[in-house]
Amino acid sequence: MPQTSLTSIDAVITSVDPALPVLIAGPTASGKSALALALAETQGGVVVNADASQVYACWRVISARPSEAEEKRAKHLLYGHISADQSYSVGHWLREVSDILQQGIRPIIVGGTGLYFSALTHGLAEIPATPTDVRAAGDVLTREEMIAQLDPLTSARLDLNNPMRVQRAWEVLTATGRGLAQWQDDTPPPLLPLSRCTAIAVDADKDWLNDRIIRRFDQMLDQGALDEVAAVRPDYDPSLPAHRAIGVPELMAYLDGRVTLDQARQDAIIATRQYAKRQRTWLRKNAEMWRKYGPS
């Protein structure tokens, strides 16, 4: 059954065993970083990033990374340590978290990238990287053509309406000769099972969160988000995962003169709300047994 919702940071701190690692997952702008910092300051531990955009060195403001002042209040790891053109995946992240755990440091792992938490608590199939020629071949096929070539076990498990997942499954089968489902069935044990940590899902009200998203993006603009994006403009490459961070394509469109600043702002807010909706959906499906924190 779902855990009872906690409504204040103090209530969370009181309920958390200071000897255990902590996971904090939640939608963007929900206050999960503030909760992680409060736990680190009161109970000890290091705040570890689990947000795919906050790993990049070029984005502090636009990715809502902790400020320099916040980083001085408690140790933070895996923030802003990857260059935009550097390859970085959930596998890279998992290996870095493994190194942290081996040091005996109590981690407070916080972020909004559900795939990171799934890999951490359920394990990650060690699938070889997809060769570029295989990916290029998949790019010209239709979803139906790829589905027709999948193995039955993978097809039965896969969301066949999701073109990105279909192409990923097709690429794995084409490159390795084994279906994605077979690789998943050989997944090694998880690095940090839920039984060995305290897992907290930030259960934010939709209307409350939407208001927070607006205020936070306006605050980003006030704090220099536009200058941050402008600094990257000479090397902007929309194919790079780093350069697809929410807010970046929208503000780049303004800098290129394709939209007004007000339109760019509105587009970024809409994209952020859509992302938050996907994050909340992931939490409903994957964090039912996590302890709930409902900020207000």
C-alpha cells in the first residue's frame, strides 16, 4: 500500500533513518533539491544528482542546478561535471554512483530522471552501444517496419506506440542479434535496492506545481538564463542531448530572431509543464511504495 504523505520538510527529516541512503524523485520545480539539502545539513550525507540535464557544465541557471551558495552548505556530487559534447548515459551515471557508494559516503540522491532511479533500484541491462550505421539505418525505417522485425518476446513487452522505444528495440536486436527482452532478463542485481534505502516521491499538486514552474522560469530569466544560452550559441547543436535541455531550444529561437522573448518564455513554460506531467506519470507507475512528500 502507498505510504502516508508527509507535508513538511521537518516531518520528512523526523521520519528518515539517518543511517540509510535516501532517494528523492519528483517533478521539476517541486522543491526536491531543497529537501535533499535540508536532509544533508541536518543528518549528514552528500547530495548526489540524478537529473540528466544538471550533469552538464554549461547549464547552471537553465537546468536549475543548486547555486554556489547551496553547494557550500553541503557537499554536492555529479553536478556540472560533463561537457556538452561528451557522451553520457544512464550507464555512466550508474558507474559514478557505484564509486560514491564504495567510498562509504551516505548518498542523498535527488533528481527527476526516472530512468536513473529505475536503473539504480532494479538494475541495468548491460547492452552494447548501438553502432552509428545501425542507428542511421533505423532512422529511415517506419515504426511499422521496425515492429515487424522485432522478436515476439520484446514485442509483447514493449509500448509499440512509442517510436523511440520501438527504434531502440530494433537497434538492439539488429546490432546484437538478441532481443531487448532477452537483455533485460539478464539484468544484473540492482546497485541500491529499495530495501536498503529510504525512497521519497515528491507528490506535488498539479496546479501548485504549474504556478511554481512559471515563477521559476521567470526567476531563471532574471538570473541570467538568456546570457547562459547565448554563451553556447556559437557551438549550438540541437542533436546534442545537452543542447536539448528544456528552455534551451526555446531561448535559442529568440536569439535567432524566430520568436519574441515572450513567445520563447511561453514555449519554455509549456515544455516544462509537459515534462513535469511525464515525470508525475512515471512516479505514479513506479513509485507507488515510496514514501510520499506533498509540499504546499
